[in-house]
Amino acid sequence: MTTTQESASAAVAELLEIEQVRRLLFDYAFHLDMNHPDEIAALFTEDCYVSYGPDFGAEGRPAYRETLGGIGSFFAATSHHVSNIVVDFGPDLATAKVRSVLYAWHKYTKDRPDGHFFGQYHDELVKTADGWRFARRELRAAGVVDFHVKKQIPIGRS
């Protein structure tokens, strides 16, 4: 195989991995919107770290799964939109740092205005035998409107 062919093969392999990473992010949003807490938790490693705000998160898949217990009773509906996905792989395509942009709409079961979240996900992923999984997920806010979580991690804009 020539250097050009090897380079092309490596580029195709990376593109295939990027598509699998994108699918992970989209599956997360889908299962969240469909109120599938077990399916969401399965997208994370056993030793995951998740932070949705300074006082809201979990360490480890079982603890994270517990935080998902109220999504069906707290929200009547949600709609998560993920875009601007950037994937930076480690040297062996087995780890990745990912950032993406999020808009999320929340219709609450209680009588209150719909909540809106504008921000970013910052993720660290690992490739497992079951595919890409979240090892670390941090939600950072650019802004919110009537959102239920009062304290957010800012995106860090300087």
C-alpha cells in the first residue's frame, strides 16, 4: 500500500469513528427526550463522571442512573438539539474529547413556564467493546430562560 493509500485509509477510519461518536451524542438526546433512563445510563462507562451544574451531577453509572429517575415525572416533554460537534481523538482512536452545542427545551409537569437551555457539552469518551461511551460529561451554560437548575457552569467565555 502506498503512503497516499495509507493516508486515505486512516482518514476514512477516522471519519467512521466520528460518525459513531455523533451517533452516541444523538442517541443520548433521543433517549433523554423519550424518557428512557436505562438506555441513557447504558451510554456511560461504569466509572463515569457527569456534571450538569455546580451542585448537580454524579460519579459512577449507578449514581448517574439515580439522577435520571425523575425525568418522567418532572418533565412532560423535552427536546434536545445537538450541533457543532467537534471530535479530537487520542493517538489510537480509542479516546476522544468532544465538544458540542446544545439547545434544550423543557416542558414541565408543574404549572410553570417552559425552560430553555443554551450551552455546550464537553465530553471525554472511550471506545469500549460496546462502542463509544461517555467517561465524562459536563454541561456548560451560555444562557437560560426559566430553566429549573438555578446554578450553571459557565461556558468560560473571556
